Amino acid sequence: MNNILAFPMILPIIAGVLLLFFRLKPNVQRWGSVLTMVVVFLISLSILEKVMDEGILRLDFGEWAPPFGITFVADAFAMLLVTTSSLVTILCLLYAAFAKDEKREKFFLYPFLLLLIAGVNGAFLTGDLFNLFVCFEVMLLASYVLMTLGGEKKQLTEGIKYILINILSSWFFLLGIAYLYGTLGTLNMAHLSQRIAEAGQPPLLTTISILFLIVFSLKAGLVLYFWLPGSYGALPTAVSALFAALLTKVGVYALFRSFTLLFYHEPSITHTIIGVMAMMTMIGGSIGAIAYKDVRKIAAYNVIIAIGFILVGLASNNIESMQGSIYYLVHDILVKGLLFLMVGTVIYLTGKTRFDQVSGLMTNYPLFGWIFLITLLSLGGIPPFSGFAGKLLIGKGALVAGEYVMVAVAFLSSLFVLYSLLRIFLHMFWGETSILKKNQIYLSKGMLASCFILAVLTIGLGLGMSVVSPYVTDAANVLTNPHLYIEGALNND
């Protein structure tokens, strides 16, 4: 029985509902949410191993066989993302537990964080396009609350923008689903793949695919990212870290799943558009990353650059580039969570948001300073950190595909990433300290522990590439061979 596939989504929902009854007991909420995500992570890890041993797994809710019922499908690609997301969520919740934001905790911070991860995991696992929409909405409803929780003026201002853009993208999503169902009579992804292949993806279906490209690009922050820098900068540290690590990645996942399983028959149109959008995103993100002195905006524009870089692999559309994108996607979930925890902690310790307003933090907080250095080296793709392997594979795949301009833009954007974060490090951490010993704010070991563990993970992911490689290879193999997913998702034996 594959009922275990539902646990990464169902357990956070159940725990979130139960924690609603403990509003006045913050410790129960803090450690109950952490414990829940530890269980989810261990279950996700066991499912991933089972997928590697047995192949693609499927769960039919209500025992309705596909394509008629609600289906969850677990392949290596989905489970890598579920497992990584669950791990990052544990560390962000751990950070929040020690940060003790009592104002937001009284208004159900932890239940909504659990609801958010439930939507994220559901989106990765669903085998049905309409249920992908439902999981998106679960995730977004939780994010709307988290965006405005606390009622600060900046949160409300940016929250309105965030909510409006996501309502618009959800409306387009529903429109695309309606057109697709009206054309092909099914929404099961594997069944859709079969029917689109039988039809040969005529112009009507290619037009519908471009509509889905717009929808998922809005959610991923691809080209249409104007809502992202301000929105992420208005959030408390742990919440912003989760948003940066996970929310855009769900849009990226949907793009990869859609344009490798469904709309892959006209790559000269769809994948060319994706390539152009990826380059525009990297260029715009690079300009933003060096244009500001606000550390929150620099971090947010680094999220945007990474989205463009990951989608270079999809645009190149070969096994090497897919492997690179998957590896880099796992890396980016970890390291973006780390970056936003670091940036939020800097602001907490100094009360400043501009890198030219503080100096010498390495003197006051030496371990914290070295963790920031590891963060910037990993994001810059410097070996042996985790960013290097993914960038190398994406570059190799793009060169094999003859995408020389895209490769040039991608690796130039990496230099902008390195430069933008190096400015923060040299100004804020190096030099003579601007914080007197008597004014130094205590940095909780629990808050530092989350950052330290993520730093160790990014080093381990870089050095342990041979350990992760079989999972990445299997995931890329499914993406480049749609019949493998179809067989796993529709096999009724």
C-alpha cells in the first residue's frame, strides 16, 4: 500500500489544526510544529528510498483508478524536493522557536507555516492538474496570512501587491485548466501527456501551453518578478526564509513538470520562449542585486537570478542540463533559506538594513561571520560548495544544446551574485567593528544553530555529490523520458 504518500501533506494539516487549540501555549506550538516536520522529513526520506528501489509510486484516493480519481505520484524529482523542503522547514521552524516572536505566535504563526508546507508538498506530489491548482491555493492562502501577520504598514502595503498578483495568476491558471479540459477531456497529468502526444500538440495546445507558462512564471518570479523584492523584504526572518526557499520553487517545479511531461512537442517555440525569459530574468536580477544597498533587496534579487539560472536547464532540454537544474534546485532551496536567515539575523543584531551602515560584525560574532562567507561562496558557485556542481552541469548541458548566449548570461549572472554578496560581507563583517561591546545584542545559540546546520548541508551537498548523484540522475531520466512517468502513474497492476 502506498498510503504513506499522503503523509507529507496530511500530517502538517492535522498538526496545524491541532495547534490551533494551543494559542496560549507557545512552547507547544513551537516544538509541536518542529516535531511534526521531523516526522514528515523522515517519512519523505523513506519514500525517496522506496522510489529508488521500486520505481515510481502512486496513491489513488478513494481507490478510484486514474485518470478518474485524485492521484498522488512520487518519482525521484518530486521526492527530492519534498524531502529537501521538509528539511529546510524544520530549520526555519527551529529558528522561529528560538527567536520567539510572541506577537505573531499568538495569531497562529506555526499552524499557518504548517499549512504552507502542506500545500508545497501537495503540489510536488499531485498527479492531477486541478489538484495542482488546489495545492497552490492552499499554499497561497497560508502565505497571504503570513504576509500580513503582524499588521505592520509595510507588510500590508506589500501584501496587497502580493495577493493581487497571485489572484491574477490563479485566475489565468483556472482559465488554462478549463481550456485544456475542454480540448482533451482529462486533467490527469499522465493521461494528458498521452493525449497531447496523440494529437501532436497542434497550435491550439501550444497556445494553451503559453498560457500555463505565463501562470507558472508569475508564481516562480520568472521575468514577472516585480512583486517579489518588496514582498519578501517585509516578512519576519523565519517566514521570509521559507518563502525564499520554497514558494518560487513550486512555480519552477510546475514549469519543469509541464514542459517535460505535457508540452514538450514544440520546443522550438515553448523552450525558446523559456530560454529568452530565463536570460531576461538573470539580467534583471543581476541589475537589481548590485543597484541596492538594502541587504533584504539584494537577497531578494538573488532569488530572482537563481530562478533564471535553473530554467536555463529546462530551456536547454537535455539530460545534462536537467541533472544540473535538479541539483541546483535542491542546492537553492537550502542556500536561499540560509541566506534569508543570515540577512534577517544581521538586521536583528544591528537594527540596520543597509550594508554601508555597519562594519566589523566578524569581531562581534565570528562564527556567524564565517557562516555568511560560506553562504556567499556557495551562492557564487565556488567549489567545493553545493552551487558549483549544479552550475557546471547546467553550463555543460547548455553548451551541448548550442545555447552559447544563454551560457554567457548565466555565468555572468553568477559573478553578479558573488559581487553583490561580497559587498555585504566586506562592508558589514570586515573592518573595525561599529558595535561597542556594551551595545552588542546576544545571538541565541538556537538561532545560530539553524544557520550552522544549513551551512554544513551546503558543504556536504557539494562534497557529497557522488551520494546525491543517483537520485538526481533518476529524476532527470524521468523528466527526459515522459513514458516512464506515464507508466508509473497509469499502471493499474
